[in-house]
Amino acid sequence: MRLLIIEDEKSLSMALKELFVCEGFLVDTAFNGADGLDNALSGIYDIIILDVTLPKMNGIEVLKEIRRNNITSAVLMLTAKSQTDDKITGLKSGADDYLTKPFATEELIARVWALSRRKSMEYVTETLRYADIELDRTHHELKKDGKGIKLSSKEYQLMEILMLNKENVVKRDYCISKIWGYESDIEYNSTDVYISFLRKKLNALKSRAKIKSVRGIGYSLGENE
Ligand code: CA
């Protein structure tokens, strides 16, 4: 699960980051509304913790922009006690939950886990289809005509991105930040390695689906004629 924390109080933000890294989340942070929105619009986060009072752009504006751009990350808003109106405005603007400051960290962790469970339920109920193949999101298997091949975790994440964007070009940078995170220092061409594994598996299934490379940009899913 990828988590973004948009909070301008650096000490709080750092403490929260540490906490959620220990809980097994991949965490990025932003210290003002504009930077936070920039990160959020990448669409790579499952959950966003969003403070209401932020410099450059407040939390409500950030949230509205996130939803206006059809980003489906679950958003938990942090509001101050004096901002009761903000709760209502926040939830109306598309927040999934809110917590009033000051809060107990156990409470925040519990709420975030609840949102992440809801997020993974969305995944479990779905099978993605393209051309003659299916991606089983529960068992991480690529299937054709009832035959299945197991995918490794990285292969699965890449295939999922390709199938969600079928026929559109997916940038290599996007794949890297979604799978390895912004702060990773993986080799730029590592995605090529996993793409070649996926191609072998598509061949093994004798699928019509084909992963095309778009030079200097990324990849797209297409069909063999
Ligand atoms: Ca603040």
C-alpha cells in the first residue's frame, strides 16, 4: 500500500511517516498543498492523509482537485477542533474519513488500516480482461482459456498498470514510481527486465495480447493481428 502524507508540521509529518513505514506502508510526504497535489495527481497512492490547514493551497482545495481529476485514492482529512465546518465541507468534497487534531496515533493507524482494507476489497472483487487474457487480482495469475501462470509481485504490479491503461502508453517513470516509489534508486531500465518476463509468460499462454515498447517513453498493451 502506498501512502501520501500532506502535512506542513514537519515534526508531525516525520513522526507519522516513521509510524506508517513500521506498519509496512510505502510513504511519501509533502509539506504544502501545492506539492501535495502534484504528488497526489500521479495517481499512485492508495491512501492520502491530508491536513486541512496548509500553506500555498488548503486541504479542501487540494481534495477538490484530486477528485476533479478522477483520482480514486482514499483520503483521510486531519482537521483542527475549531474547524467543525471543515469536516462537513471535507466529506462533501470527497474525503473518505476525517480525524480531529489532536488525535491518538493508534486511532489514526486504525482508520488508515480500515481504509486500506476497503481499498483491497475493491481489488479482490475484480478480474481485469484484455484481448484473450484475464488478470486474476486475487491470486496474481495471468490466465487464458482456464490456464493460468503465476506472476511475481513486480510482474503483477506492472501487468496491472498495463491492463488498467489498456492501449494507452504508460510512462516508464510512472511504473517506477508506482512500483518502487519516488525515493527509490532502482536502475532506469529495471522495468524492461520485468516487461521481458511478462512477454515470455504471454507467449507461453499463446495470447494475442502483446506488450509494445514505445521508445524513450514507456509501454502499451496491444493485440497481435
Ligand atoms: Ca497544518
